[in-house]
Amino acid sequence: MFYRENGQFKTTYSADQQIFPIAQDRWFVLALVALAFVAVPMLASDYLMRAILIPFLIFSLAAVGVNILVGYCGQISLGSGAFMAVGAYGAYNFFVRVPGMPLIPALILGGLCATLFGILFGLPSLRVRGLYLAVATLAAQFFADWMFLRVKWFTLDTPSGSVAVSNLQVFGLPLESAASKYLFCLAVLAVIALLAKNLVRSAIGREWMAIRDMDVAAAVIGIRPMYAKLSAFAVSSFIIGVAGALWAFVYLGAWEPSAFSVDYSFRLLFMVIIGGLGSIMGSFFGAAFIVVLPIVLSQLLPFVAGLFGFSISTTAVSHAELMIFGGLIVWFLIVEPHGLARLWSIGKQKLRLWPFPH
């Protein structure tokens, strides 16, 4: 009874086109945002913010970028880790080489570098698709690994290839404590997620979804496949590049070329599969699942083993995590291919009819 839109009349077109047309959804989201911005920094420990919340926010941002390309436009990509690396090293070079470069413009410029890189490796999408496109984008990963490892200019000729940033500031405020880093990542995620949500509801978003559903029919009705596909690669790469810069600057602080391996490409793809393809909300669900599951399993498996009277090594726990993780991915693909976002949608529909039978 509490989740009904009875009496909520829409009198204008803009009111009918709101992101959250039901008042209960709007109040819930506002309360969640207020909780994230106000209560969490006050109550959460430094360990919780550094080890869980900050990685969750950055992975959510990267998953939003991957979902735009894979979920909304239907272009399979395995080069997300390369786009993160280009964004990180691009932002680093602007931040270090340009005197007095502020952090936020450096992040944006790093995202633009990732945009150009993504468009370059998105050109094969004009001729190939499916598995062949995935292999073509995987080449971006190997090229980025080689480029940042062998071309010393990107790492300012450091012998080890590792780079570091320090004394980060945003509008003159130091970005050193866990709470300040958490709030900065949360603000960036909120702004970009809101822009991405409105973008996929716009004309270009409908073009992406038309290309995803049937590109030949989309071309027949006047949609330009080249423009739609390359724009999806550009927007997706920009968001992933900004996420990579945040990962390097805010979370790692010091990193080397191997910090953005192909493992990140697969991890981000699994996030959007588990969370839900073609859903901004699903990006958050998938990121939460990927970040929290290893922590839960690392605590739960030794406890369960202790109940049965035997111990389990750390190596066995890590192997068990991979097996359980792979099994869950297969389970989601078979049972609920639309991911956790679909389950969330079904739950809301049932609440709209509760307590009456349906």
C-alpha cells in the first residue's frame, strides 16, 4: 500500500519525463544521497572508506561507462582496462607537466585522452561485431600495456616505470583524508551518473539502443551507424578514463603499468553482466557485488571451514573465491540474464500491487 502512485497526476510533459516519476522513488533517492554525503563520512571508519567505499564508487563510475557501450549500444568491449590506463597516465602527464594544473581539469583532460584512444580502437566496430569486435578491442589492452611499459616518456623517464602523485587539492582544499577522498569520488560519480542517465534517455541514447537491437533496421530508418557507434565509444571511454584517473590518483596514489591489467577489463564486463545490461542502476549493483563478494567470502569461508573442524589456507580461499565468482556469473547468465537490476524492477512491481494477489 505504501508504494503506489495513486493521486500523483502529471500535468506537464517535463513532469511525465522525470527520471523518477513516482514520488516514493524520488524521496528514497534523495534520502540515499543525503545518507551517502552526510551520514557515511561521519559514521564510517577510515578502513571502510579506503578499502570498500572508494573502490566501490570508482568501479561504479567505470561500470557506467562500460554499460553505455556494451549495454546500451551493444558493442562488446574487452579494452576497458586500457581506457582506464590511458585516462590515468593522461591525467598524470597533464598534472605533472603543466605547472599549477588543478586536479579536476587534469581528470577531464585524462578522460579526453581516453576518448581519443577509444575512438581509435572503436573504428573496427564499423566493420565487425560480436566476438570479432571483442578481440579487436582486446588489442587495445595489449597495446596500452606495451606503450606505458616501453615508452618512458609517459612515465617521465623513471627507471622502474612507476609514478606517484601527492599533495592533491580540490578548490584549495587538501585531498588527503579518507573522508575527503570519499566525498570527492562520490561527487564525481553523482554528476557523471546523472549526466549519463539523461544522455541514454535522449535522442543519441535511443540511437544507441536502436543499433543494439538491430543495426540494419536502424540504418534503414535514418540512423547513422558510424556516428552512433563511435559516439558510444567516445562517451564510454571518457567515463572509464575519468574512473581510471580517480583510481590512480585517489585510490592508489602510486602505480605502474601493470596496475591496469586485462583483469580489470574482464572485471568491469562482469559488473555490467551481473548488475544488468542497459541499466545505470545495474552498474551500481554490479560494482557492489564485485567489491563486496571477495571480502565476504574471505571472512565466511574460514569461518565455515572452522565449523567443520579444519583450516583453510589463504591460497585456497582465493581459489574458492574465483570458482564461486565464476559459478555466479554462469548462474546469472542462465537464470536472470538481465541481472540484479531486473530483480530490483520486479520487486518494485510487486510492491505496487501488494498486498493484493497477482
